[in-house]
Amino acid sequence: MSKRRRLTNQERGHHVEVVEEFDGVICHDQAIRIDEHLLKGGVDPRGHGAAVGS
């Protein structure tokens, strides 16, 4: 996040805490997109999660 964006978010009243580039505090996202007959999955490879569909 750029310094300008961080300051703008703070001015809007958001709490912003700067952490290292990769920190276990940050969430790891998983997602499954469902198109008619197709499941597409994606996951943050730095985490321990998985996007699994059946």
C-alpha cells in the first residue's frame, strides 16, 4: 500500500497498521468461482489453506 493511500485511509478514520511484507497477521484468502459447469479455485500459496470443490 502506498504511503498516500495509507494516509488517505487514516484520514477517513480507518485504523492502519503497517506490518512486514509477509506477516502471519495478514489473512490468507481462498476462493472458488462457480461458472455453469466449471469450478475454478485459487489460494494464497503462502498460507496453509486450499480451495477445494466437488
